[in-house]
Amino acid sequence: MQNDLDQILIDPGRIAQRVAEVAREIASPALSPQDRPSRGLTIIPVLTGSVVFLADLIRHLPIYLRLEMVSVSSYPGVHTTPGKLRILTDLDTLDLAGRDVLLVDDILDSGQTLCQLAKRILPRQPASLRTCVLLRKNRDTPPAITVDHACFDVPDVFVVGYGLDYNGYYRNLPCIATLRPEAISRHAQ
Ligand code: IMP
Ligand code: MG
């Protein structure tokens, strides 16, 4: 699997350091009183890409929190097609009224995933809704939503590792990397 990598953009040490920093930002007592999680946080991770980030992030949050997983249909390949997004979890069954909610995803690309989820969550009347991603892509066109917390900005290239996949593979890589063209063709669907 290591031979499939082209460039390592972010190594495991930098990820660990930055995830801890962002966790402090999220839990920070310096938040204004209306932003401070009073009854704890309800964290909504977007499956499957956010699982590795989530597992590390929550272990740096010394606050009461609950998890409510949501699933969205994934985009096959290296190109995202925002129009095709489907939310597979019934958000109407989640008890979010009056809760401080944090949506967590692996990467902000077009922003459609988080934007669509936010649109569905806001009518549930949470006390607050914030968003957090591991990576934010530097695209020419601005994303559909601005995130509150981002660990790293990355160039507009397809990346894998630390939860991010290419057709299901490479989520277990401990770093963030780009793939060699041969690896992209080998695992193309
Ligand atoms: P958005 O809806 O365009 O912001 O895309 C977000 C989703 O697309 C993420 O949750 C990822 O699953 C996927 N995605 C976007 N860019 C990449 C990438 O470079 N590598 C792996 N997955 C990606
Ligand atoms: Mg995803």
C-alpha cells in the first residue's frame, strides 16, 4: 500500500498535534457563554470518512458528549458530484432540540455535504450548530458552507488516508497523501 503513494502531504505527527489543538478550540472555555456547550455536545460524524479523525478528536475532548452517526451516499472515484448527494440516515429521529451540535466530516470540498446536512439539522432547532473538518480544500470556487473548525488546508488535489478513501481503500493510512496514477487505475471501479 505504501508504494501506491505519490506525495505525503501531512505526516502522522502533524495530524496528532493539530487534532489536539482543534479539540482544545472546540472545548475552549474562552467561547462566549452562548456558544459554550452547557449540556455537552452532540457530535454528528459523517460516515465513513470521518471515523479515524473522530476517534482521535473525541479523546481530546474532556467534556460531556454524545455521538449520533449519519450516513451519506459516497461519490465513487476521484471526482465529487455534489448533485448526487443522498442522506441515508433519518435525521428526523434524532433528538437535537436545544442541543449544541457539532457536525464532523473528513474534508470540505464543494461544501455540499455539510451544507445539505446543516439544512436538515437546523429545523430540528439545536441550540447551536457548528462544523468541523480535518481538511479544507483550496478550490477556485468558494464552498457552499464556511466551517467553524478546520485542521488543515490542502491543495485542490485528490487525497487519501486517515479515514479518506479512494473507492473504499486507503482509509487506514496514518498520513494524508496523494496516489500514484498506477494506483488510481488499479482501484478504479
Ligand atoms: P463536498 O460535499 O464536495 O464538500 O465533499 C465532501 C465529501 O467528498 C467528503 O466527505 C469526502 O467523502 C469526499 N471527498 C472530497 N474530496 C476528497 C478527496 O480528496 N479524497 C477523498 N474523499 C474526498
Ligand atoms: Mg465523506
